Amino acid sequence: MIALISTFRRLGAALLAAIGLGSLLVSQLSAQTTSDETWRRYKARFIDADGRLFDDSQKGVSHSEGQGYALLLAVFNDDRDAFDKIWRWTSHNLEIRHDHLAVWRWRPDDNPHALDPNNATDGDLLIAWGLVEAGRRWRAPAYSAEARAIALSLAHQVVFASAFGPALRPGVSGFGDDDTKDGPLVNLSYWVFPALDAVSSVAPEVDWKALIDSGLKLFDAAQFGPRELPSDWISLRAGVAPAQDRPPVFGYELVRAPLYLAWGPPQAKLRLAALTQSWLASDDAEPGVIDVKKGIVTQSFGEPGYRAVAALARCAAFGEKFPAELREVPLDKYYSATLHMLSLTLLGVRYPQC
């Protein structure tokens, strides 16, 4: 927390500094992002009547990340009834740690359903972002207050000092210096840049800009192997290196990173361009999992949602047209379909020219 909480910061100045991506996003929320029918089908496919989003590829498990995505999609589709149900389920079933953070996983076959009390920082950031946008869109101060409580808890519990500035632990427990042989560990897909910007409006006493800057610096530093790509999990024990006990891949974690960079501040564009060029080499037929040490594709991302992320990255970084065939969302698997929905949302909000 060194230098994270700014002492005696004047609230007015902090609020002015917070005006950035969040306010830009709000001004464009009225733009149509996905069709009403697509959203209706997505809800019917992946969200229970009580507001629980489930991952059909993992025996119906629910994660804080998924609940955060569901909240955001409900806001972007101006569906307050769905938002209220999703938030009610999330707060009742995941926010059981008594610190405003959500347990990271809920499984229908477990008893209790949440066996692991640890949180997931990206899930909490997504939930807080959804609450910020809901508070703004529907003029609901209670949502803004919930977002503030989550943001302040994250600032106190998962932020730690690093050589790059304040950094984010992936969770409160399990990723520090003494938790693994090469800790601390970080995951760049947990730097949800638009969420960090959004929460600055409800918790302006925290230096969120320093966290955004540290994430961008880490993207610059974590360029491994012949393709100069980051790995999903990174050790900061001695410089920057792929984590020892995790697969050294740019994979299913970091496939989200292009979305967050494209939704990020202007200075993220250079990182997005470099990442896109490294990941989507011209000789690859489609986006895939990359072994960062060898620079080779080890698995193809088969579903259309991953191709939508790649197309959105090319649009944001190089102005390429978004393919017409990817403007429809096949509801195959939860993760792919959700990334597809988010890609179309961002296309409508930030990159309509593509």
C-alpha cells in the first residue's frame, strides 16, 4: 500500500482526475452494443432465473468473474431487472467473506457450495465496474456505494509494492512472496484497465492511475521468448519471468488482455499493437495458445468468440474492419460466447468505425 492512498488529497481535484475512460464509456452507453434478441438468448442460455451465470463446460460452476461479466452485459443492454437479479445472487452467495470481496468459485455439487474462501481480484474488479456503471446509468447511489466498498477492500488487501509500482495480487491469499517458490505472482489479465478507471470515480482517494501505469509497464517488461509474449502467470521474484509451476503459455487467461487494453487508456494502444502483432502472427490460421518459451502454437482457440477478440484487437490497433460473420454470437460455450458479447459491446461503444 506504499504511496497508494494519497494523503490529504482534495476531493474535487481527485474527481476531476478520475474523469477519463469511465465517463467516456458512460457517454456512449446508449449506443447499441448487441441486439436485444442476442442478449435475450444469452440470458436464456447461461443465466439462471435467480441470476446465477453458470459455466456449462465446467459442470455448471459459477465464478466471480462470470458474475462480473453478467453484470456488465446487463448494464450495456439496459436491463435493470436482470442486473438486480444477478447482483442479488452475487451478493448473497459470493460476498460471504465479510470484507466486500467475493469468493472466487461456487459449485452446485459442493457442500458448502463455496469451499475455497479466497477471492479473485479480476472478478471483484469486474463486479465493481458493473456496479459503477449501474449506479451511473440508473442513478442508483446504493450500487455506487457497493462498488466503493469493493474498491477500497481491494486497495487494502491485494495491492502490493513492486519494482513497477503498485501491483495486483490475483487474490488475497496464495500469491505472495512466501506462498510459492517464485512468488510474488501476477497475472496481467487481472489488470482490467476500464474497471480500474471506473472505480476511480467512487474511490478517488486511491491512486488507481498508478495501478494502470504498473500494468502497462509490466506489459512492456513481460515479453518472453521468440514472440515476445507475456505468459498467463508471471513471477516477480527476480525480475520478470514465466511462473515456474504454471504452463508458460499465452493462453486462456491472457486471451482477455486485448479486450482490456483496447478498452484502456490511450497509452495502452502501443501495448495492444505490440501484443496483437506478437500473438496473431501472419502464418497462424487463427488465434491459439502460444508456448511463450518456444514461440509455437500448442492449441487452437476453436470457438468464434476467440476470433472475435482477435478481430477486435486488429480493429483497435490497426483499424481493420471487423468481419461481418463475427457480428452474430453463436452461443456455444460460456467463455467464448461471453468474450464474443464483450467484443461486440466494445465495438459499439468505442470502435463503431470498424
